[in-house]
Amino acid sequence: MRYTKEELWKLRTNLPMKYILKYLQVEYKEVEKYIRFMCPNCKEIRAAINPKNNLSHCFACKQNFNNIDLLIQEGYNFRKAVKILKNLFREYEKKDY
């Protein structure tokens, strides 16, 4: 199955990464409009989500993550990650999050 650029962009950008962290049961803290959490790559608690673009960056290992990357880093393959994000996005659209 192929996905359009627009569909993938929507899943990476319009679904708040905080929602993915909750799905993965990753603990996080909200500090000064930024969400900080443990980096799935280096396991340091130095990753933060930029609220302007919904991307995260680890200040320890310098790794960047979007929603798809985060799920892949947690062991899902690309297709499974996109399927999970599509389901989460449907839930997210139904809720007043």
C-alpha cells in the first residue's frame, strides 16, 4: 500500500506527538510550553517536542524524530507505524483534545 505525501505529512504534523507518547506509555513532562521525555535512541531524558512543528529533538544524542520515526524507533515497521498513526488520528479527530 502506498501513502500520499499529504497523508504522511498530516500524520507527522497534525497529530500531536504528545498523543503518540501516551499511546506508547512514555512518561513526559510539560515545562514552559515544551514537552520533555526520554529519548528512545539514547534513553536520556533530554528529548523535547517543538510545539511549532510537532518535531522532537534529543539534546543528548542530537537525534530528531517525527511521529513515524518515534514509532519506528520503538520497534514498529513503517507500515505498522502508519497504520497505528491513522487509527490514533481518527481517535484524535473525534476528541476535543
